[in-house]
Amino acid sequence: MTGHCVVAAALLAMVLVPVPAKAQAPVCVPPEEPWVPQKDADIQAYVDLVAADFERYFSDLTRYFQCLEQAWQDGLAHGRQVSSARDVFLARARALGLGANLGVDPMEPSGRRPE
């Protein structure tokens, strides 16, 4: 193979090898609180802007809470996946006679110690 063929084959292998995608937790940013004027003259001058800013704030706060809820649900789902992988690993290690090498006495999902 020539140098170009080797490079082309390596690039093709990189493109064709699937890379597992890891889900990213949403980034939840709390909304910025509205500015509230201290002076009555400023309230009169900016009443429409401040009122609109409060509406924006509460709308953004709702989206923030929804984002936190989604992050919570995603975290629970991911924790269940990792717990399942742990259960499979522990079962395989025990089947191979490696239970003593686990370094811990993990609880089974039922809350009982393994026999």
C-alpha cells in the first residue's frame, strides 16, 4: 500500500467506526431577576419595560423549572442504566468466582446481601 492508501484507509476506518454518543444533561440557567426602580420617577418612566421584564422573568422561570425537571429525570434514567450495568458486572464476576475480589459486599437490588 502506498502512503496515500494507508492514510485513506485510516480515515475511512475512523469514519466508519461508531462512537457511542453520551447524552448530555441539560444546562439549566436561572433567569435574571428584573430590575425594579427605586424612584417613583423611574417607575413612571419605565413602567412598561419593568412590567414586561417581570413577565419575561416568570416565563423564563417556568422554562428553568422544566429544565431542572428534565435534568432530574435524565439523571434518574442514567442512574438506573448504571445500576443495571453494575448488576450484570457483579453477576458475571461472581460466576467467574471473583466475588472476593470485588472489594465490597454490595447490596442486591432487593436490599439483601448476596448469598
